[in-house]
Amino acid sequence: MNGIPMFIVALLALIVAMHRGVTRRADASLRAQFDAQGQGSEVARQLMRDSGYSV
């Protein structure tokens, strides 16, 4: 019985770490794309659309 709570905590920690890694890679990718294309308003809107926002 003592192993189950520890397993759940370890599983949650693993999920959080994986989510942070995915988020950081996506942020870096969007930042690089924004830097390459400039700061026009249409570029910003397209980046937001690519991120899942409806603008």
C-alpha cells in the first residue's frame, strides 16, 4: 500500500516535466518564427493562429 501514493506522485511529476518540455520547445519555435518574419501585425496574428488562438 505504501508504494501506490509514491507511484502516483512520481507519475504526476513525470507528466509535468514532459508538459514543460513540450511547451518550451513550442515557445522557442514560435519565437524563432516571429524573429525571422518581423513584427508586422499580420505576422503576429498568424503566429497566434498557429498557436491555437482564433484571431
